[in-house]
Amino acid sequence: MRPKPNAAAKELRSLLSTLSVIRILNYVSETPIRSAAIGEQLRSNGTPINGPSLNRTLLRLHRRGLIKAKNSSWLLTPAGRKALKLASSGLKHLARLKRS
């Protein structure tokens, strides 16, 4: 049974949101980074996101303990590093499956 168009659109938005979170965790893992710089990097890599949406996402990641704020910048926590590692290995696994 094929999903309804609305269900498919919802799934696509969810997937894109998840990929954005992985990108954010990756940016934060490299060096402490400000919200505006995260937004610029996302937009320069083809992920359209506005300021309020980015701030909600950052606050959600903060509440989940994946990032923390320090001196107006965001840093990855040990839990965030673990989540990023799991996401990275999952994406690599998917890429290997696609090549098979």
C-alpha cells in the first residue's frame, strides 16, 4: 500500500530535519560555533533554514543534552559526540547497502 501524498511529504520533512540535525552536530563538533555561523553553513550547503527554526532546533538539541552553550557559542557534549558517531556509522552503512 502506497502512503498518501501528505504522509509522504511528512516523511520527507522528517528525513530532511534529521539530516539537518546531523549537519548541525557535525558543525558543532569541529569547533565552538555561534548560531548565525551554523545557519550560514547550512544555507551555503543547500539547507534552507530561517533563524527561528534554527534556534528551536538548537534549543531542542540542548534540552536533549547533545549540545551546550558556552560564551555565546555551541559545543558538542559527550552524548552529542556519541549520537553523531552513531548517525555517521548509520549513513555509511546505508551508503554500502546502496552500492551492493
